[in-house]
Amino acid sequence: MKKATIIGTLLLATLTFSCKKDECKECHYDKDGGEVELGEKCGDDIGILEADGYTENGVTYTVHCGEDH
């Protein structure tokens, strides 16, 4: 019984942390007083967009992802 409980707990923890890695958020950038939607981005794409920004016609815009922005 202990063995099954331990295995179940480890499996649940693994799945929980795996899901957070591929967490998805809505992303946008601000342009001319409005928001331009980039759609839903997941996992590493979120960090890359927020770090590097979004470039359009030689202009790089700051990207915001998630509801806290």
C-alpha cells in the first residue's frame, strides 16, 4: 500500500510540473495606443517573446503575455 501511495504521489507531482512547463498565455504588444494580439503562446515561446520582443517592419515592440500585463 505504501509503495502504491508513493508511486501515485510521484506521478502526480511529475504531471503537475510537466504541465506548468507548457503553460500557455495570451500575448500582445502595444502599437499606436492599441493592443495587437499575437494569440496564445506556450512554454519557452513566452519567455523568448517577452525577452526579445516582436519585430515588425524593422521596429521591435515589447511583448506582454498573461493577464497580469
